[in-house]
Amino acid sequence: MKRYVPVAILILVLLLAGTYSLYEYEKSQSLADGVLRLHVIANSDSPGDQALKLAIKDRIVEEMRPDFSKAHDAAEARQMAIREKDRIQAVAETVMQAEGYDYPVNVYIGEFNFPAKSYGNLVLPQGNYQAVRVVLGEGQGKNWWCVLFPPLCMVASSDRGLSLASSREARVSFKCLELLPRGMKVKISRH
């Protein structure tokens, strides 16, 4: 009887680990189905290319704010992105030309793998997400991403991401939290 105890414990641990993994997978899948991300990839890591990437990101977010704020769910936001793909590309090209660059711009809308990402107090697990991907030039530089729907890019327009550093941001952030899909992890810290 004693020799079966370690085997029983091992089986129990494996069952619990499998159940937890399945739970985490299902939770991340429901989250992935509920968001549309924006992913801007710079031509290179040069300071100029990185500044260009941020200028393009800011302008896309500014231009798309009215549309994505009206979306009822991620599927509708994705359809908007598909309809507005040429406009998104034109915005990026206009900013690029205004900044004196002439790299090609490619805009893709589809499912892409993202690493785990923390936007200040908001954590998105690693996984496949629907996204608008904007590749500048060679696309070999550091990238920037946020969530277009629910409209967290609208709140987190700085490179530091979503934060509860001020009471004004806290009010906006908590309003946005009402739109978050189930399964999204949010860390709130007190300062």
C-alpha cells in the first residue's frame, strides 16, 4: 500500500497541473477573442526610427479614436480595421513623409503571436491576438503595441502604458476596465 502513495500523489499533481493549464489556456483564449491590438514595428533601433514609430503610433491612435470608441466588441473593431486599412496606411505614410523618411509602410490585419505584456497595471498573457500590425521599412527595430479595442490606447497614449499614477488617469482607467473581456489580469498597486 505504501508504494502506491507516491504514484497516487504524482497522478494527482499531474491532473491538477493539467486542469490549471487548461483553465489558463481557456482564460487567455477568451481574452484574446475580446481585444484588438495595435502593433507598430520600427524600421530599426536608431533613435530617429524609434521616434518615427512613436509619432506614427500616436497619429494612428488619434485618427482611429472615434471609430474604435464606437465598436461594441472586438469582432466589430476588427471589421472596422479591415475597412480602414488603407486609411491607417495613409496616416502612417503621411507622418513618415512629414518627418522626412521614405520607408515603405505595410499594414496587416490578422492573428499574431504576442509575448506577455504589462501596460503598467494591466497584464495581457502571451498568446495569439487579433491585431493591426504596421511595419515600417525593414521592420527590424523595437516595436510598440497597445490595445485598440477596448480603447486602451486612447488612455495609454504615452510609451509608459496604462498607469494609475494620477487620480485623473484612475478615473479613466477604471471606466475602461468595465470594457475589458473576462480573463484579463489587472494589477493595481497603491503608492
